[in-house]
Amino acid sequence: MNNKEEKPHDLNSSFQLNIIARDVTLGFGERAFSAAGAAVLSAVLVNPLDVAKTRLQAQAAGVPYHDLCRTSCFESNTMFPDMRSSTSCTRAVTGSVSECVLRYKGTFDVFYKVAQQEGIARLWRGTCASLALAVPTVGIYLPCYDIFRNSLEEFTSSNTPSLTPYVPLAAGAVARSLACITCYPIELARTRMQAFKDTQAGVKPPGVWKTLVGVISEVRTTNNLQRSLQNYRFLWTGLGAQIARDVPFSAICWSTLEPLRRQIIGLVGEQTSIATILAANFSAGFVAGSIAAFVTCPLDVAKTRRQIEKDSSRALKMTTKHTLVEMWSDGGIKGLFAGVGPRVARTGPSVGIVVTFYEVVKYALLQRSWSRDGDNL
């Protein structure tokens, strides 16, 4: 039988699995479909950790979280409570019932207090925004990364082989920038939805659209043209911080993930199976995502601070550098790495899930294509 006419169906062949991982025959639409499915799964599973991370970062920025507690008030009436106290009374309301400013002490403390005071469903606050953000973002990000990586590796292999190891870094940075700029207003809405606690009982919290309308309404000016321009600009408040976070994140993530994934698969050799491919993708994604999340945490905190700023004039004047300096002045290293625990705990599994699911769906689509081609022979 002519080997050139054989269709690669045997999953135990490392050569065929390498084709699956790096095949260039899939179109952009098929890659986007694979990425969208991965994004949905990841967004739903890790959203509580995203809420915890955002609340801890917002708290570090000075956002107070209030609750009603039945206790006597012995502390002064200040907006920000003593850092050593997890709950402080600020004002008597009726009798022995007082309004308290809560302080979250960590990831699990956020889970407990949000579930107890706002309901467990609030841990999935912003999930709709996460889905609305993740599907187009990842749908642009991963397919563009694949296409850029394949094109750049083909070019560097033929012309400048010494640059080939840096291809994942460059492809990841460019692809992430495109996705970030395109979908940023939804990211702004999601951060605000997760950062601010609902204060009116029984009132349905605003969704993505109402949150964005609220962002625009904060702009105050009598000049209609100036207002329109500032409205547009305000929807991209913090974009610089987002790009400053996401570009190095992608560069670190992909430049770590690609060689690690290939090394894990290479250790198995001819014994490679679909289970090995799944394990290699998840493990490499988990490690790479965790490292990138930790390194870029200060930039993530800066992004959150800029996105939750409600003073429109101040928000438009803020820069990433100024925000980082302010964070250092307010809390030192602890301030720069506020929410690092839930960020790493969220990002590691998220990257692992997205990359693994993406490769699985790509493989299924590729198998379908091979089967269809085989029937036509």
C-alpha cells in the first residue's frame, strides 16, 4: 500500500500527533469555534476565583464593602477601617444594628462572606460578561496565535533559524494585543460588575450593557462633541494597563508552554497516546499560566484600579506608571501583589483547560476532515 495515500488515524504515532498539534489546514472559523468552546468551559469553572481576585484588588484600592451587623460601635466613623480588623463598625443605623465596613482577609474569606451576605450565586457575578468577553477574545486570540506562529516559524526556519525559539513569544504578544483592543469595553464592564457589591436588596444588579451605560454617564461636560469623544475614550479606560499586562503575560505564557509541551511529549517517545497529549497540554498550560500570572500580577492590579476609578476626570488622567507608583506607596510589595493567590489559582487551570480543550476540538474537526477526504477517494 502506498504510504502517501494513507490517512493518519493511529493516535499512537507521535508523528501524526505532531500534525494534529501544528496542522495548518484548519481554517480561521474552525479554530475560532474550537477556542470559543474552550473559553465557555473555562469562564464558568473559574469565575469565583476571578470574583475573589477582583474584590481583593478593589479593597486594596480603597473600595469599602458594607454590611449590616448587630454589634456596638466602638470605632471612629471613618471610611476606611483599621487594616488589622476584618470588620469595623462605622455608623449606628437602628438600635444595635450597625453598618460595618468588611475587610476580606483572603480568597476563602471572600468566598465565605460573599456566599453568606449576597448569596452563592454572586460568586458567578460577571459570568455573562466573562462569556461575552471570553468567546470573542479567545476566538480571536488562539486562532491568530496559531496562524502567526505557523507563518513565523515557516519564515524563520527558512531564513533565520536562530530566531525560531522566539516565535511563540512574538506570536502570543501580537495575537493578544489584537484580542485585547477589540473586546476591551466588555472587560471593563466585567471588572466593575465583580468589584462593586450590590447595595440595594431585591434589586437586580446591572448587566453588561447597563454597566457600560453607567460608565459613560459618569462623564460630566457641557460640550456635546467633547462628551461624545470622552464617552468613547472612557470605554477604553485602562486599555494601556490591560495591554501592559496581557502582552508580557502572553509572551511569558507561550514561550514557556510550547517548549514544555514538546518536552513532555518527547519524553514519552513512541508511546505517545491521546491521554499523553491531553496531560501534556494541561500540565504545560497550568505551569505556564501560573508563572505568567504571578509575574504580571502588579500590572493586573494596576488594570483593576484604573477600571474601577469612578472619577471620570481622574480616570482619564491616570497612567499605568502613575498607578504602579501609587500602589507601591499605599501598600508596598503587598499592594503590588494584591489578589495574587486567586489570580494564580484561577489562571493556571484556566490556561490548561483552554489549551487542552482547544487542541481536542481541533483534533475532532481534523479527524472529521480526514474522514470526509477518505470517503471521497
